[in-house]
Amino acid sequence: MAENEKTGKLLEVKDLHVSFFTPAGEVKAVGGISYDLNYGEVMGIVGESGSGKSVEAYSIIGLLQSPGKVIGGSITLEGEDVLAKSKEEMIALRGSKVAMIFQNPMTCLNPVYTIGNQLIEALKAHDKKVSKQEAAKRAMEMLELVGINNVQKRMKQYPHELSGGMRQRVMIAMGLICHPQLLIADEPTTALDVTIQAQILELMKDLQKKTHMGIIFITHNLGVVAEICDKVSVMYAGKMVEQGPVDDIFYKPGHPYTMGLLRSMPRVDAESYERLIPIEGTPVDMLNPPEGCPFAPRCEYAMKICLQKMPPYVELGDGHRSACWLRVQEQLQREKQGAAETKEVPEHE
Amino acid sequence: MTKYVLKRVLMAVITLFVVICLTFFLMNAVPGTPWLSEKTPSEATIAALNEKYGLDKPLIVQLGKYLENLAHLDFGNSIKMQKDRPVLEIILTMFPISASIGAIAILWAILVGVPLGCLAAYRRGTWVDSLLRVICTIGISMPGFVIATMLLHAFTGGIEGLKFFPTIFQQGTAKSYVLPCLALGFYPMCYLSRQTRTAMLDAINQEYIKTARAKGLRNKTIIFKHALRNALIPVITYLGPQIAFTLCGGFVVETVFTIPGLGRYFVSSISNRDYPLIMGTTIFLAAFIIVMNLIVDLLYKLVDPRINLAKGGE
């Protein structure tokens, strides 16, 4: 299965805008985010509820529900413009090139059909020529691959006869049955208890190595991110506030929101008396987002300019970038110092 | 499974017993006797008649006698409407007429109502949905006799050029069946369509529909395979008793179209105080509803594998 060891860009999202047109007004769920994902790379998208992380992922796979609409930007998958595809092409794309697994395995499988039926259906949707026996064989192979034993029996069982962890394994098997290049995992471990979470993460890591697929891992759990991701995008109020390799995000966070997230997370190496520090304030009212940086009203470092203008991205090295005026200031200072020390004209960017 | 069915049969017998006792005492509590008509017979005649049909005995003795006969499937004889004809025979000649009309009515109600409900759910918020909503609200809120009378008036000569169907019901002619079946099936059709719409909307918003879409299934498969089967569960619940009622005859429709069906007899036996016929039709209808409910409960298992009948249908 490791034959598709392609390299280069798998997915490129550029300045994506998604809005929901509700009776109360336009909600800019995603307000201009960009990122690249290479083949075989795992990217985490972190953010609190309502930050637009799921909406962003749903637009890749064309599952945005009305009244949600992509109103700007581009999504390019393997060199093809996803947003320009017809309905039929999107149906062909879903489940074959891009698969998705969801948060709650208890409700994501249809209760009235057997596991086997639902697995075979996923395969047959994209491979019309496959025979019944062969489809069943493939389905059983997939179940074995995701660590389910006694597959003959499982194929004939209904979802309610399986445990939550087992059902999430079935969901993963179903997602991977057509060998997708990209797997979008929308909080796949959130609804599971901790031991099962660890097992599912382990399984996904393992499968990712075997199949070399790209994964977009949506979560609000930084622990999970550290476990599985190569790089991380931090979202706040529909904006991507920070992005970078996972180590940089954890050890050199460049945005006060990321710092806040890290401080609010329990750590194994913490002193016993150390308290967790919550992020003060409440999430943004998406109907009336503040001008400037959306995090500014909750930010302890907020300056005057933060309330007026959205900061540009500042490169912090090695693909690590952050949208914060503090970093802009630092960069300007560095440039000034650099210019003063070397007495040279700063390099033009 | 067998144990479950046995349990249900036992419960059915108890239910029937209660129905019999209730009907018997209520029926006797209603003032009047079978012998009252335009000219009141003399005291002596009434006493003689009462003695002949055993109505002079205390109620509890009468009930005991009735139950004893019933154990031998003897429903007694009609004492007024079709004098001395066995009740069972009356029921068995009337029922097929009611049942055939009822069956056709419920069949078209299902075949039209369920797809219309799906359509309304699928196109919710559009003019299709609104139009269906209006039609169904009319069908549910308008009494059966209004629809029956309107149809009768319009298509049997009331409107010039639209006399397609006979005014008087004739058994065995297909034309006679059209209007009664239309009228009888209209209410269940509307009700089914509304219920299917609600259940479908509920099903469409479930997470497994999102999964199905993410799998790259076509809309048709998603609606008819994944959503409809889940949506059918509440629909079947309604269908059981409704089938029993419709098959046993819509009294109103049978009266309007002068159909000699069971439903008409069911009601006129009461106004005639034809005691054995009241008992017979009531028991028949009750038993029929009980059986239909049992069938529906067994059908659940086919549609929804989560239902475990061995544990009492939990």
C-alpha cells in the first residue's frame, strides 16, 4: 500500500472565506485562511468551538450545509481546483480521494444496516465493477487492518452491537477502503474515553505510516496534536492566528492565544502546585466580530493597534508564522537593529 | 421470538376479555330495548321476547352465557337487524366488502403518502413543500363525510360532464370502488405524508447521513437507503391501528356511498340495540386491531435491528 509515495503538495488552501448567511446576518465562519499540506503530512487544526475549524474542513470535501457558502479563495487538491468541480465530480471525489471521519462514532454509522453492508457500500460507490465477494474480502481486510478481530462475525453485526472505540475503527476502515490521499479527521477521538483515545491515535499514526496519506486532524486537544501531527494551524474566530511545525508551536508559541491554550492544558512535568490558567473572556460573537485582531479583547498584551487593524503574518522561521502585532513590532525592531549594526539597506522582501 | 409471540397472545386474550365485559355492561347501560320501534309492542309481547332471547335473566348470568357460547365460537344470532341470522355469518359476509375497499384505500394511501412525504422533506421550504402542507392539512382536518360528499357530488352527476362513477355502490364493479377508496384513503394518505416528512427530516439531520455523504454516495441512495428506512419506524407505528380501522370499514364513507359494509353495521347495530350484533362487531374489530398491532411489532424487528423482541421489545 506504500506504493503511492508521492511527494510535494497534496492540498493547497488559499485565502479561503466561508460565510453562513443566517437570518440574523452574515457570519464569517472562516475569514481568509491559507495553508499547504504535503503528501504524507499530518496537520492539526486547533481551536475552540466555533472557531471555524470544522467548517473549513467541510468546504474541502464539499459538505458545507446551506446556508454555508464558500465566498472566496481557492482549494487545490492534487493540482485540481476543488471549488470549480461539479456536483457529480464532488460525489466522485468524496470517499475516493478524500475521506472523512467524524467525532461521534455512536451516531455516525447507520443503525439499521450491518457493518459489512456499510463498508461494501463505501467501496462500491467508487468501484462499480468490483464483485460482491471481492468487495466483502476487501472490507474484511480493512477491518483487520484497523485492528478488529473476528471479522467474519463483525461484518454481519449491527453498529449497536459494537463498542464506541470499535465503531470508530469501523469508521476509519470505511474511510480508508478506497485508499484516499487525504483523510480529514474531525475530532475523531473527542467522544471516546482516554484509553480508547490513545488506541485510536496509535492506530491512525500506524495507518498513516503504512498508507502515506495526508491527514488533517481537527481537534481542540493539544495533547492529541503533539501525539500525531507534523504541523499545526491554530484557529481563532475564523482566522488562522498561528501556524508552524508542531515543536515550534509548543516550545516557541508566537501568538498570545496559542500561549493561552498551552497554559490552560495540564502537563505531566508541571509542579504539583501549579494551577491551570484559563483564557479570560468569552469567544467572539461571530455576528459582530471586533475590528482588528479578533483575539485582542481577551489578550493581555493588547495594544491600541490590535483593536484597529488585523496584523499581517510574520515569519518566525521554518514555516512558523504568526499573526500578532507583538511579532510585527519585534520584527521591525530586529530590522532596525540589523540595519544599524551592518549599516546596510535591509533586504527587500 | 416464540416466547414473545405467546406472551402477546396471552395479553391479547386478556385485553379481549376486558373489551367484552366493558362493551357488555355499557351496552346494557344504554336506555332502550331492541323491541322499540314505531309502534311499541305490548308489555306481554316484550316479556315474551325477553324470555325468548334470554334478556330477562340478570346481566351477570347473561354475560356468563355469552362467554360460554363464545368459547365455542358461537357469537349468537342477530335479534333485530337481520333477525335470527347468525352474527358470525353477518360479519363474514360484510367484512370482505369493507376489507377490500379498506385495503385498496390504505394501499394507495401508503403508495402515495410515503413518497410525497419524502418529496416534501427533500424539497423542504420550497413551493412543493408548501403545496403538500396545504393539501395534507386539509385532508387531516376535514371530516371524512365532507370529502366523501364532495366526491360523490362532483363525480356522480352533480357537475355536468363529470359523471364518471355510479351513485349506488354495486359489488364487483370496479367503478363503484373508485370514489369510496379515494375518500377513505385520503385521510391516512395525508397523515402518512406528514408523518413521513417529519421522520425524514429527522433522519436527514442524523450524523450517519453526513457519513453517507462523505462516502460519496449519490443523493438517491442517501435518501432511499439510509434515511427512509430509519424514517419508516415511526410511520409503521401509526400504520398498524390505522390499517385495522380502515379495513373494518370507514362508517361514514360506507354510509355516504351506501356500501353494505361492516362499518355501517357496527354503528347501526348500536342504534338498533341489536345486542349480539354489537358484541360481535366490537369483538371482531378489537381482535383485528390487536392482531394488526402484533404484526406491526413483529415488523419493527425487520426494519430496525436494534429492537430486541426477546427482551419485551425494548
